[in-house]
Amino acid sequence: MRSTGRIVADRALTGLARLALRGFYRRIEVTGREHLSEDRPVLVVANHFNALLDPVLVVYALRELPRFVAKAALWRSPWVRPLLWLAGMVPVHRPQDGTDTSGNQSVFLSCAEQLSRGTTVALFPEGGVSPIPALQPLRTGAARIALSARTAGAAGLVILPIGLTYEDKVALRSRALVRIGPAIDVDAHLDAVGHGDADDADAEVVRSLTDEIQDRLSALSPIYSDEVDGAIFGRAADVALRRPDARPTEEVPLAEREAVARRLAESPAPTRTEVVDTLARYELRRSLAGLRDTEVLSQRSPRQLAGTFFATLVRLILLAPFALTGAVVNALPYWGVHWTGRFVRNPTLRASARLLSGVALFPTTWVLVAWLLPWDTWWARTLAIVAAPILGLVAVRALETTIATARAWHGWITRIERSDRLEQLRHERTRLVDTIQRAAA
């Protein structure tokens, strides 16, 4: 059983993680929640593309804080060590860090005990952050932990694969996708391979279970050779999936986009080349015309567009006092977070640095603002601390809506001025969509 202090800390960190990500991303999509299990021991495995953002996204999707297994090198920093302890992380020693790995057996035993008590344990079996958006060969640690936990009494243990996809790993207010896959029933897997009584010392079973985890995670993770390929196929999927009746500010869901982009990446090389070439021609013509894809495709009448703009304008006017207050309160920490990423040279750590700086700067600012209020009452200051993040989100959403609406209005005007090029662009677009659909079929 967890202590009361541990339960309070876990819930507080879970809430903080969810609040931080609400500000960091404009949208987080989670699919496959039906695969979550509440009555069985769970070992979570996920791909590792974005340093600290990965475990925070896992917490967001699970709505609880699991015991994460992390590389022991993180404990070298005296500044980070208290945070790792607070999060209940378990250190594991890796050969590539030049540390003694003999102590890992005690780590596996500790994880086994946690799982046998019903505590969720999570790790990233690649063994490190991948610099490219594709799953790397997995280490055997996840399989060994699962088998040792089963031996220690974790009856009915399942391994839950989670795939993490980022629209942009560094940018603020981009999008993220968390895909939860069907769980691997460890008992069923061992029965299927004819080793029902195997433990973590059985190398053949360890490899078999590791291969199964690799297959499940590969089906949920991006598979691109580099970020450029991911951007190209993602853009092609956007074009193919966008609806003619969509609102000017409406986006293609990231889960749908990623499904089509993945099929494009898996298509034969000549097909991929055809998609890239056709997309490049269309994008060049569209750019020269000064139009966005939404304006080329849109079949909405001027009356419908005017109605959308008017409704958006009214909503922005009503939100203006709250948005302006949120902007004033949160402007300094926002720019602090923005510039933090500029000073981090390692691209895999920029988003993590921004998230950490945000966790430090925003609450400090909210407390300071509450302290400076002229009303010297506890309830007024408490209300200010609670309202500050809400007003900050209102300000960000209002700003994003204003920018998107201004772009849509400008695009509509440009569409009228360049109407002579519209039919040719639509013809090019139809050809592109046909090419994409053939490649993704």
C-alpha cells in the first residue's frame, strides 16, 4: 500500500503534468483508452522521442503517475535529484553511461514488487531518446521486468504499449498524439510460445517477449527516416483528408493524419517519389498564388464565411476583458519559456527545457501577482492563483483564434483577387489527392 504522502504527491504531480501540457500544446489527442486496465498489474512501454515530454504525456494519457524507470545518469545532478525522488522514479544503470550494471537486478526486483502490489510501472525500452521519428531496436529490460514480476506474484500482468507522436517536437502550442494499443497478456504469450513457467533467466523467452513488444510499439509509433519525411507525408495526408465544408480554422485530426502518413511512408519507393513530386508542384503553384490549401478547397459561400467571421468576432469581443487580463498576468513567464528553448543547443532537450521553465515560472508569477493584490484577504489571493492559469489559457486561445481568423479573412480576399488561378489549382489538387489515395490504399 502506498503511504498517504505518496498518494498526495502522485495526484499533485499528475494534476501539474496535465495543467502544464494544456498550456504547452494547443491540442492533445488520446486514442485507445478502452485498452486501459484497472484490475490487473500494468507495465507501460512507450517510444522515446522527446526527453521529458514523453513521460509527461504518458501521465496525461493514463491520468495517473506510474513509477518510471529512468537512466541512473539523471541522478548525478543535485538539482534534478529531488524532482526524481518526488516523482518516485527508479534508476537503472546503462552500459553506454559507463556505470556498473550489476545493481540492475535489484531494480528489476523493485519493479517486480511494485507490480505485484498493483502499482503501474512505466519505461522506455529503447534505452535512450531517438533522434529520428522511428522506433529503435528495444533493449530486453521490459521483458525481464515483466517476467521477474510474474515470478514475484504479479498475477495477470499485462504490458501496455503506448505510441507518442509529435506534430513538432520543439514548438510551443503544436499538437501531440498518444495512441494506446491492445495490452500484451504475459501469461497468454508464454503459453503460446510453450514456456508457461519461464522466468527472466530464460534468454529465449526474454527475446520472444521483447520481439512482441517491438511489434506492438512499432504499430503505434512513427516510422519515418527523418523529420523531413514525416513533415512531407503529414502534409500530404492533410491535403487528402481536408473536407470542403470545413471551417477556415478547422484542422485535420492528428490521429487520422498520422494513419494516412504512415501508409504513405510504407508505400514502395516509386510511389513515394510520385507523391512527393506531385505535392511539390501543387505547393509551389499554391504558394505563388498566395493561397492556402483551405482556400483552394473551400466551397463555403461568402455568406457562410461572413457568418463564421461575425460569430468569431462576437466571441472574441466577449472574451476580450478576460483575455487581456490573462495576457498581462502571463506575458512575462510566457516569453521566459519561449526564450528558454533558444538557449538550449541540444534539439532533443529544448522542449523539456521549456516545459521545466514553465513549471517554475508560471506558478511563481501567479503567487507573486496574488501577493501584490490590494485586497489583503486569503480568499482573494487564492482566487487569483486559481484564476491566473485559466485566464492565461483564455488569452492564448483568443490570440490563436484572432491570428487564424485574420489569416482566413486575408485568404478569402486573396482568393477573390486570384480567382483566375483557382480552377487550375483545384485541378492540381484533385490530381494530388488521387495520387495520395492510390499510394495509401
